[in-house]
Amino acid sequence: MVVTTRVRLDRIASATRNAALSPEVIVGDQIVAAEGYVLAVRILEDKSAYNTVEDVTGRMLSLRAGDVLAGVLGTRRALRGYAGVVPSHLAVGDSIDVLNLGGILGRCTSVNPDVGPPFRAEVLGAILAFPELGDRVGRPAHIRERAVPPSDALESRVPVVYIAGTCMNAGKTVAATELVRGLARSGLRVAAAKLTGVSLMRDALSMLDAGAVAALTFNDVGIASTHAGVTVSTAKGIFNRLAGSKPDVIVAELGDGILGEYGVQDILH
């Protein structure tokens, strides 16, 4: 039998946005330790660096000891940040790490000394979803809820300009944003996409600010972080949805490097 508790969230990370959480949620003590599931955790300490989280509106908010955060289980492989994995088992009271600014949660396996150790947090439980009106028994929330469906086929012929680079922080988002701005100023309807990487809204929002009429990321397809084997169908699903905005061109950024572990090569093949 699932033991449930009502919890009020202080911070709702952007990676959870498909789950459409309210500030007050029900959490259960039976946790599925797999990527994409949504947890409530309590931050255990203060930090002076890398101490913010992006919320579902794209705002960067501070995290402090005692804050209750809604985040998403996922992996990260970042040379200039944290690397981490989803633990094989999780229970209420366990410790977990906040791996990125978008609220990805996992067990940290590698730290960049420039940013210090990640936030540690206490697991409070799995946030429960009640998708049908009148449901009295919840199920563990997952970011595939309300997600853009992946696809094995492209349903449109909108031209795509890909932006790829050798590694993270190589200037891909700046290049993509400037390309969006230039194309939009020339009179074209431009849609934008972030196809690989770890969940964060910031880059897609930058492209919207530059004039894109629509922007989607892999998180909109219900994926916390990409890897080989999922990126092609994810990209096609994103392109199919963006085609509905009637763009003349799509600018697509490929997060991480060509030789990284986020599935960039699958798309380029």
C-alpha cells in the first residue's frame, strides 16, 4: 500500500513542466528509480556557486537549505559541470544530487571543481499524478505526460539548419540565436529547436527572444536528457510539431559535442 503525504513545493524546476505541477502536491513512498519520473526533494545545504534552479517560466531562482524542490530523475555527462546517473534504487529519506540548473536529479559521479559539489537533497517521495477527473489513486508523475509524440517519419519538408559543435560551451546557442535573429529580420518565419543535451529551457527561450515563432526541446517530448537511440525519433517528433506553426525554416541546435554521449551523431547520420 502506498503511503502518501501532502507537500508544498517552494521551487518547481523547468524539467518538470510537462507534468504541470501545482505548488501543493501529493507524494508517495513508492519511487520508480528511472529517468523521467518526478520527485519532491528537500535541499540540505546552502551554496555560494551554482546555487539556482530554472523554474517553469524560465526564471532563475535561488535554492536554499530547506527548500522543497520538484525535480526529474535523469543522467548528465558534462565536462564543465556535473556528471551523474539515476540510482538503481531510491527510497524516502535517501540522499540525491541536483545535477543541473533545470532540476535534473541523480547520483553525482564527477564534479568540476570550478563549480564545487552539487546540491544534496533528501528524497521526500514520488510526486503523484491524477490524470483523470475523480481519480483517487495517483500514479508516479512522469514528464512524458502531455508530451509531444516522437515519430519515425517526417510529415513536412520544412528546411532545417543544424548548429553543432565540438563540445559544450562552444558557442552553439549564440550562433543559433543570431541565425534566428538574422532569418527573422529578413522576413522569414523561423521555428527553433534544441534536440540534444540535458533539460533546460534557457536556450529555447533565447531563440524565442531572437524572433522564433515557436521553439521546442527534447524535454517537450518527455526526455530528461538525450542519449543514442532516442534522438532521431525525438527530432522528427519536434519537427512535425513545429511544422504546425508554418515556419519557412527551422534552426536546430544540437547540445553537447558531436562526439559526446547525448546522441548527436545519430541525428547527423
